[in-house]
Amino acid sequence: MATVRLERVRKIYLDGGHVAVHGVDLEVADGEFVVLVGPSGCGKSTTLRMIAGLESITEGRLYIGDRLVNDVPPKDRDIAMVFQNYALYPHMTVRENLAFALKLRRLSTAEIDTRVRRAAETLGLLDVLDRKPRQLSGGQRQRVAVGRAIVREPAVFLFDEPLSNLDAKLRVQTRREISKLHRDLGATMIYVTHDQVEAMTLGDRIVVMNAGRVQQVDTPLALYDGPANRFVAGFIGSPAMNFVEGTVSDDHGARTLATSDGAFSVPLPGRVATSIKTSARLVLGIRPEDIEMSGATGRDEWVSFRGRVDLVEPLGNETFVHATAGTHVLTVRVSSRDLPQAGEELSLRLDPAKAHWFDAASGNRV
């Protein structure tokens, strides 16, 4: 296996002058599972394709192990890539699809058979080795695509949204298989997805990207608990974090965030109050699970406010209540089965100790 290191890697499409990736600095440790996540067009797949050698690097340096690979062709980088499209040969059996790259490398028949069988056993494909791709389910086809990467025994595995074509149940199952595969192989893996749930459940570390720039790199829980800016806070977590923008004011010597609609007046914690000026614009971020409906156990320092229920989404083990408070739309995660009705007025409260604070102009964490 090997490390992967990107030093100020940029991608500029010269025909239109579009900068797709702005100076990515990233080191993936040997055996680490790193996920690149972000919305469409954020540069995550372009970054992966530069690592694979499928896109040229405009500026910066890329190392796989100790070798600079900027000008090394894909076939000589010791990587294997799994695409969103399975790209299986329809006229070949599963066995032949798995063995094809090994035959091109002129490995012995015995070595090919050993590698193919080992990969098929790992991925639960032994019973379908003699079937053609058209005879397989979507999940089985994706496993064959992964198997083609495994048999090559590369230094680095690259995954480009491999689960996008699967239904919800198969996505969960295949996600579990990929995670187990990483544990079994101890391989270096870099995985691209737009799905933050995939990112949170798979990655040792997550690279959050937006508009071609890396926003934050950290472990899943560190991203959830300590987002570096408003974008990361809103992207990581399902349902997304609630945001309330207001102006800092002095209330009898205590600084508070007040909204123009009068719906919220939230005291600033000491660390924020001492670093921000009166009349500054701030954004309060609060997770849906850190807002409670009236009647739940809270403390005196919690902030109460009124809301009107717009929508109730019961999911069995939990329920999402969407409510409007003043001009702000909020989502509340509750476990109670005594649920409000759409149109109902209710009392809500939030725990200010769980709030996140962001500068309204820059979006950066305060």
C-alpha cells in the first residue's frame, strides 16, 4: 500500500479559464480511508481523476508513495479505480471480467485463478462466476466492478461515486461491504461521493469541498461537532443544521443575538461575546436534536420561542417537525409519539450551549 500526497494541486481548464480545483493540500496515510464529499461541481471527482491520471495537473505536485507521478500514465501509477458506471464487458462472464486485466499483465494461469477466487470469495461472488453481467443484479454488478480492482492488488483504490446507481437498500448493503473490505485489506482508499451519509459512515477522515476549494478535513464526528464554517455546518448532518441570522446587541450589559422579526433573543456565550462587536451580524447554528418541544426536560438557561408547525414527518424511531418561527424555518428532531399537527402553535426551546456561531459575512466559525 502507499500514501497519497497532494501539494497545492490545481486544475484549470484553459479553454474557458475555469478553475475547477484551487490548490488542494492533502495527505492520505498508508491504509487510510478518506472520503471527498461535496455538492455537484465542487471539484471532488476532478481531484480524484487527477490522482488517477485521467486529468492532467495544471499546477502543484502529486505523490503516490515517494514517487512524483504528475507525468506518469494511469497504468503505471499502481492504482485501481471503481467508477459509477460498472463498465463490465457484457460478453464476458464474471470470472472473465475479473481476470481480464491480469491476463493483459501476462500473469500465470495459476496466479490469475488464485486472485480471482480470492476476490470472488471476499465479495460473495463465487456462485455467479460463470454468469454474464446481464444475469446479475445491480449490487452484484457493482461488486464485480470492485472485484476487478481487488485482483490487481494496487497500492491505492479510488472510488468515484460507486453506489449512485443502486437503490437505497443496496446502497446500505454495498456500503457495508466496502467498509469491511477496507478493514480486511488494510488498503489505502480514496472515495468520492455527494452523499454525506456515505461520507460519515465510511471515512476515517472526510474532505469537505465546495467551489473547488477544501473547506475542512477532519474525522466524521469532529466535522459534525466543530464545523469550520457555515457551509460545512449545513452540509454535514441530516437533517441539516438550522440557521438563524441576527444582530448583536447589548441587553443590560449582556450581549445577545436578536433577529429583526423579534422571534429570537439568544445570549452569546463568553467566548463569542468577547470577540464580537455590538451591531455585528452573526448566524446562530443549531442542530435539529438540540431544539425541544415544550414539555421536554430542559434547563432554565434554555431559550424559549414560539413556532407554527408546517409539516410533521414520522419515521418510526424518530420524527422531524418542521416549524416556522417568525421568518425562520426550523427542523426539530423528536422521539416523542405525542406529535403536534400541521398548523398548530407550539412552544420550542433551544440549548444555547449546543449552538454554533458563524460570521454572517464570511461564514467562518466565530
